[in-house]
Amino acid sequence: MTLQQLQSNFNNQLKSIYPKEEIGSFFQWLAEAYLGYSRFKVSEKKDEEISEKNETQFLSALTRLMHHEPIQYIIGETEFYGLPFKVTPAVLIPRPETEELVAWVLEEFKNQEPENSILDIGTGSGCIAISLARYLGNATISALDISEAAIEVARENSVINKVDVNFFQADILNAETLPQQYDAIVSNPPYVRQQEKSKMQPNVLQHEPEVALFVSNEDPLLFYRAIARLAKKHLTSDGTLYLEINEYLSKEMQQMLQQEGFAEIALKKDIFGKFRMLKCKLYSY
């Protein structure tokens, strides 16, 4: 089978499931992963015969795509903030809006001296913590997660990106203390309400870890409240809490944080104009 025939097969098999542009992107990801071919080279080598091994890899990926498995899990990696990250079904696939949260923290801490201490709560793949460690040479970065499997993936990603991050396991819903004081605490916790599942794609619902995504309709701010209470004890006097939030719950978030003793609450919109980020400080009496 030639590369062109293989691509045609992909288009025919997936056209009833995905948009044409997305199918093209899938094929390019796989060509890069399995053949090392750029988009230009795929076009240049369209008449090249594919080896049996590579054909098997592509057809296996095709079957998995037909079952809505995310392409990132199929090839086992993705990119976040310009850095490579291994991903497995044990961790959430990093989102572009989380890159915006990282950019906000970097903007405010990149020129600060002396050394700052920053904690990432619910690290998953380690994308937030590792990106901060990579681009903030003057900071000590720590990260926690409830999942041992997630921490193992995050540790591998710290090695891939040649950064030092202090990883540890903890359940923030039951934790009463953290190891030290921090100049910033950053988190992208579970915030999608069960009632919002109908708006989500099958590839997310069927394959990404529910524990990293969903909260109950009755108490959607459960994790934020726990983070806020830990932050009250473990932020330095001028420390800042940064959160990725549910776009539908920004007012509720502000009210909760005010009740928990936080001030200077600033909401930030993502590139789509939705309130998806928030920062605040402890109220100074």
C-alpha cells in the first residue's frame, strides 16, 4: 500500500466521524510519529510503498480513532507551551486554555527576585509545573496529585524536559497541611459539572480520566474550596492563587473566595472571550 492509498483509506473510514480537516491533522500526526515525515514530505512521498510494520501501525491507529480514542493517547505524546509531553490514559490531555494560565503566571513571575516557590495542585501530566520550571529559572517548583500513575507520567515528563520539580502524592480533599509556604499556588482542578457532559465530545467522555474532569452538580466548587483553604495556610503574606475555572461559574467562584478570605480577585478571559482564569490574594487586615 502506498502512502497516498493509506491516506485515502483514512479519509474514507473516518469521514462519517470527524471533519475533513481533523482527519488530515490525524494523518499528519501519525506520519510524523511513525515515519518522521513533515507535511511537505507526506506530499512528496505519496507514491512511496509503506512497510508492513508501518502499515500495521497506521491501521491500528485508524481502528482506535474509529472508537474515538484521542490521537494524543494513540501516539503517546503531545505538545504544551512548546514542550513535548508524554500522555497516557492516566492523565488529562493538556488544553490550550491551560497554556494561557501558564502564560499569566510566567508574565508575573519571570523577572522576580529572589527565588520564588510555586506549587501546582493536581498536576496530571505535569504540564503546568514543568512549563513553569522550564521558563522560570528563578523558581522552585513543586507539584502534587492524588494519582500515583499520574505522578509517574509527570516525573517522566520532567526528565524529558530536563527540569527539576518536586512531585508528591496528596489528596487535597483530605489534606490539612502542605509541606511549606509558597509564593504562588496554581491549579487546574476538576470543574466540569455532570450536567455539562452532554456538551463534551466522545473522545473525552470515553477515554480521558473522569477523576480529573468531573464534579457533582450539587457542589461544583468542591475542589476550589479545598484549595482555597489550603492556600490560606500555605501562601506567603503576598502570595497569589491562580486558578483555571469553569466559564459558567465565575461569579460563584468570586463569592466563594471572598467568603474564604481572599481579595484582589481578578478574572481573565481566554482567547475566546470566556472567563477561564482567576487570580487572588489573601485579604490583609
